[in-house]
Amino acid sequence: MADLDLDIRWDNGLCVIALKGEARLETVSAFDAVAVEVAERGVSNVILDMQRLSFIDSASMGSMLRLHNNLEVAGGKLVLFGLQRMIERLIERLGLQQLHIVEDEAAAIAEFA
């Protein structure tokens, strides 16, 4: 089983989280810990760089949706980019149109300009 690495950058009230590996039930607590830190820092805008994420399960998807909902309540937004086609199809099949997906990091950053 592959691990999930999270590379976190904080920049001018924006958090960019690069995910690498496989997001599975066993790694949800690490992602949730980052979500808690986002809230504690008062950050309401987050970008998920998913270029190197090869797999996501339903537990991890649920964690991502919780982050999305919490950011929305705080007046912010979650933007995703770099999704593998398999992950993008999963999001479509689950009917998660509320997730904002763009092509690349520049487009993601532009969402907050």
C-alpha cells in the first residue's frame, strides 16, 4: 500500500496542499489534521494540487468534502487542479459538482485574485 505525502505551503492567506501517493482510509487523519490547521490559522481559501495523487477512496473523498464545506461556511473556497482522469470521473459519478476544478495552479491561484 502506498502512503500519502502532503506538502503544504502557506502564502498570503492561501494554503496550497500538494498530495502525492494514495489517499486511503489509513491516511485520512493526516489530511484532517491539515484541515484543522487551516481552520486554526483562519485560512479560508485552499488549493489542492492533485497532480501526483494516484488514488482516492471514499473516506478520503469525504474528508475533502468536509474541508470544502468548512471553507464555504467561512466564506472561502476549495479549488482542485491536476486531477488524474480516474479521479475526475469519480467526482463526476458521485455528482460532486460543488467541487471547483481547474486545469493548473495558475488558474487555481487566479480564482482568488
